[in-house]
Amino acid sequence: PGAGAALRPCSSRVAQDGINKPVIDRIIRVDHAGEYGANRIYAGQMAVLGRSSVGPVIQQMWNQEKNHLKKFSELMVAYRVRPTVLLPFWNIAGFVLGAGSALLGKKAAMACTVAVEESISEHYNNQIRALIEEDPEKYKELLQVIKQFRDEEQEHHDIGLEHDAEATPAYSVLKTAIQLGCKAAIFLSERI
Amino acid sequence: VRCQQYPPLRALQASAVLSGASDEHKKDSWASSSQQHFESPPAGHQPEEKSQGPHPSYTGQGGQESEDYESEEQLQHRILTAALEFVPEHGWTAEAIAEGAKTLGLSVAAAGLFHSDGSELILHFVSECNSKLSELLKKEQKLVQLGEAEKKPIDEFLRDAVETRLRMLIPYIEKWPQALSVLLLPRNIPSSLSLLTSMIDDIWHYAGDQSTDFNWYTRRAVLTAIYNTTELVMMQDSSPGFEDTWRFLENRVADAMTMSNTATQVQSTGEAVVQGLMGAAVTVSN
């Protein structure tokens, strides 16, 4: 009733002793924010291009992002991590980016996908490096998850390229701008 | 369970007190402000300091010392715990800490290890209460998981958790307003805020909150407001058994539930309206 669907008997908890809480906190918070943003970007793209020829492709990538978000939400509860305050902002910004790039055309939407997925892959690689430096055994499960997601984001990146992302007019300008935005989003979500 | 340990203040002064065991006058100068309340410290009350052998190290927080040598943090912890007994009489002051130190067989000058406004004592007390609350909530959760207890509805859970936590203040209620004002000193705000937020987070965690969106913040903000206002009401409450306070708490929790119900209803109504409009638009365009 009333208090919302997010109340269930609290069961799934990870043992909190021995892990580097501040580092894990950041990692999970920013990854959750990232997947949430990616979801909203694809939602925006589908809103415009849903009935076009690239609709099914975007839908498939969106479904995978939904799974990623679900996984990070579970990890967030298990590790008792606080979500970023900026979620409502990423909600709108993501949708606007997706819809905006889609309005510029199918190729532009693909360019947006390429830019974002490249940023995310690089970001995941950094995290994998950091975790391996800390303690690969202790964080085995988390490492597995991030590695798998990184591979899937890389796939999205390649799909974007296959669909003529690079043929977009002003491709490099668009890509640089979007990637700067991603860097800023990552920086902020880690901290607030 | 996350225990909040606030950093021990004045570590360097502590070592000076502990290692300069033979020099009474040196120690006297640390606690000069409270000296007027004591006679000269009783002779022979040095066993703790002397028996510690070579000067204490602050690097080891448990790993590098031998079994019978306690770390500075542990010593401070023990002194503060012993001091709580004297708070109803002396308030959150150096006197209470001195009395506590005396019961442990330490010199009253050990009170010089701490600030004279009782900050550490109060923060220690809050931290201990929060740990106790976490333990109780954890036990309750185990019982529910084992099927030996009923799972409480959310409003009852929150009400009970806040009441349990506030009841821990009852033995110290006379002096608690003083403690609240000390907790609001700029110097103490980071620690007291962190203790408060982790306590509220603990309560929600054991209540079963699994939100990963902005609700995470809304819920904690609402519960913090409920806790703080109820605490203030309790300070002014003179009814038998604080029944006015518990009734106030019940009403505030009920308000919060209503608010969240209304919010959900508004949202679903809004969604239904949007769907209706979309349907109408599609119909018209066909």
C-alpha cells in the first residue's frame, strides 16, 4: 500500500566489512547514474525514431540498457549505496539528448550512440583497472558485472558505427560535445 | 551495521598526559579551567599510565600493540562510557568526565583529554545510542526472517524505531537541551550531521527501503524532520511517560504516510489523464 512499491523485506545484503566502501560507493553510484541516463537517451531516440527503420535496433539496445540498470539497482541496494542527487536532472537531460539527436536524423542518433557508448566503455575500463588494483579477488563479482557490461556497451558502439554514424554532418563536433557532457556527468555523479 | 566512530580529538595532548605520568603539575595545567572543583589529585592514582610501559603509539589502532595495552581511542572510549553515569548530576561537562575517569582508577586530569564543552562526550553518547538502535533493529529483522515475529507495517516500524531511539534520551533528558546546543556548534556539525544521517539511513534500511531513485532522499528527509521535531517536543514534554510525545510522533508519521499516498494518487491520476488525451488525439487524427 501507500508507501510505494520499493518497500520489501530487506534481505539481499553484501557483507560490508573489508571492502573499500568509499570507492565502491562511487563506482556503483556513477554506474547506476550512467545506465539510468543511457536508458533515458534511448527512450528519447525511440520517441522520435521508434517507427523508422532503425527503430528495432534502438529498441534492442534499449532493452539491454534496461537490464544494466536493473542490475545496478540491485547492487545499489545490496551495498547500501546512495543514488546521485542529480537523477531527476539526468532524467530530463538524457531524454532531451536522445530526442534531440534523433530529430537531427537517423545518422545523428547513431552518432550520439557512438559517442556515449565510447565514453561509457572507457569509463568502465577505468573502473576495471581501479578494482583490479585494489583487490581482484574481493571484488570478483563486481568486476565480472562491469566487464560484461563494458563488452555490451562496446557492441552498441559498433552497431552505431555500422549504421553510418560517421556519415553524420558535423560528426566530430557532435561527438566531442557529447563526450564532454558525459565526462561532466560522470564527474558530478561520482561526487553528488 | 555501520558504527559511527568520530575521530578522537586532541590525540597529541592525550599522549602527553599519558606519558608524563610522574609529573602532576604538567597534567594540572591541561585541565586548569576545571581545577577549581577538585582537591589535588589523590596520590597513587596513576596505575593506568605507569603500567603502560614505553610511550604509547597512535599508529596502531589494534594491530601493533600487545594484548594488555589498549589504544588511545579505546581508552577515551572507556572514559567517556564511564562518564555517562555522572551526566544527570553534572551535565555534559568536564566534571562528569573527571568523575568517570575516577571510577576507572585514572587521574581526574584525564578530563583534560577532552574539550571542556563536553563535545566528545555527547558525540560518544549519540554514537553509542545509534549502535544500540542498529543492534535492536538487526535482531528484530532476524526474528522476522526466522518467522518468529510478524513484519510490522511501515508506519508502525518507523514509529517504534524513532520511539526506541528517543527513549534512550530519557535518563539524560534534563541535560539534553544543553547537549543539542553543543551538537549545533559549527565545530561539531560535520560529526553530528553524519551521525544523524547514518541513523536515519539505518532505520530506513531495516524498514525495507529499496528505493534507488529520488525517493531515497525524500524518505530520509521526511524521517529526519519527524525525528528532529519529535525530539524537540520531547524536551518540552511533561506528560506522564512522555505520552504527548508519542502521540505527536504517531500523528507526524501518519501525516507522512498520507502525503506519500496522495503523491502516488496524483501521479497515477496524471498518468491516466495523459493516456486519455493521447487516446483522444489518436481518435481525432483518424
